[in-house]
Amino acid sequence: MASRIAQLSKQFLNQKSVYSFATAGKLSSKKINQFLAASYMIPHPEKAFKGGEDACFCNNQILCVADGVGGWAQYGVDPGLYSKELVKHIEENFKNKQSEYLLNPQQLIIDSHSQTKATGSTTCCILTIDEQKPIVYTSYIGDSGYAIFRKQKKSINPIFVSEEQTKSFNFPYQIGSEGDSPTKAWTFDHQIEHNDIIVCGTDGVFDNIDENQILNCIKPFWEYNDNITDVNLLSEIIAKYAFKLSVDPVYNSPFAKRAKKAYYNYRGGKSDDITVVVAQVKLLSEPKHQEENNE
């Protein structure tokens, strides 16, 4: 395991990006279900001077990413202003009324949208974890999304991958000073198990790597140890893997494959802001049936 992680680190951690930043995860002492979460962000090389146009927030109970819609730049508006203000309100509202929003992340999007005054628009994805029940609640609008991975009888598989919410190719639903109603955000709830892994990201992640490529990053951390010992390193490796492929002009990216299906001629990765949040689920009590499945 250590040698494979070292190989991944050597392959991707030397990948140069102009600017990046991370948040490190740690568990709370509270006796509740929680996330062990960390994030890593790499702005588009041409937007690095302003920190990019994505925004994110995560702690033991919530994961959140947002991607400012780049089209606003042609009107002289910084697309990052809206996404960053929205996430600031999401963070503040969740901290002030956690019990209200924990089971209803869509309402958190709706209320935070109503408070955001910047010009612009964004996609957004939020996941929250029930404090007592093994359930994750999610809500997202646009093409930011998430994937859930699970160990099942010694194999590791994606058990859910969100679908892009778009009106047409590369035209996501979005909320903002102009755009769609936040009530159109899709909502889901998922039965989760102890040590499940969730990867949440903006389209800069999922336009460049799919769930199987993400799984290849996870496996060396997870195959021989149920606990991910370094979610910070894992989030960095996934982000830098996506970044490396985003600037590859001949790579047949997920974005290029979708372009082809929509009858567009596109080749290569899609250079963009890349924001990833990785979380391992830590349940207060591990169900007996899970122990049996993992034998």
C-alpha cells in the first residue's frame, strides 16, 4: 500500500500548478455520525492570480462546492464573486442553524441564494450527514456533483455517481442574480455505511476524470486499511490528477466524450478551476450486516 501511495504521490504531487490551497480534515470529539473531510483547490492557470472562480466549504457535518459561471466575464463581472459569497452564506447559515439544514440541504441553498447580492451565477452541490441515522442528504444544481464509493466483499465500487443537471451540452442549471430558481436543485438521500468514501467536486474534476479514475486514486489508500489515514493527501492527488489531464491537448476526457455525443468537435482535457472535497464516513455505530459483508 505504502509503495503504491508513494507512486501516486510521485506521479501527481510534482505536477506544477500556479496556485492551490487545501483544508485539512479532523474528527470531532462529539458522539455523532460525521465526515472526516478535506478539500483541495487548483484554479485555472489564467485565473490563479485571483484564486479562481470556485468556492468550497467542509467540516464534519457538511461538504459544499460551488463553481462560478464563467460566461459573466464577458460582461465585466468576476464569476468568482457570486460563488464565493454564496458559500460564505452557506457556511454561516449552517453554523447558525445546523439542526434546521442538516436534513434539508436544498433549503440551505435556497436561503443562502436569497442572501447573496453579488452579480453572477453559480452551480452548487451540498452533502450533509445525519447525526444519528446512517443517511447522507444531498442537493445540487448544475454540473457540480459527487460520487460515493464502498468496500463490498473486498472489492471497491462506486455505488452512486451524480448526473449532471444541464439544459444542453455545457449549459448547466445555475442560480444567481440571473438564472434558475434554487427550488430546481435536485435532492437525494443515501443509506451509507461506516468508512464509505465520498468525493464531491466541481465540473473541473468530473469533466476530466470519471468515477473509475477516481477509484484508482482511492484504492492504494483503502485496499489494505479500512480507515483512510490521510484524506488530505488523497484530495490533493485527485485534484492534481484532474489538473494534469485538464491541460492535456490529446486526452480523450469525459468532457470530450460528451461533446462528441452532442456533435461538437472537441479534443483534450477541459482546463478549468478544479475543486475536490474528499470525505470518509464515520458512523457512531457500525451495523452488523456491514461487518458480515466485509468478511
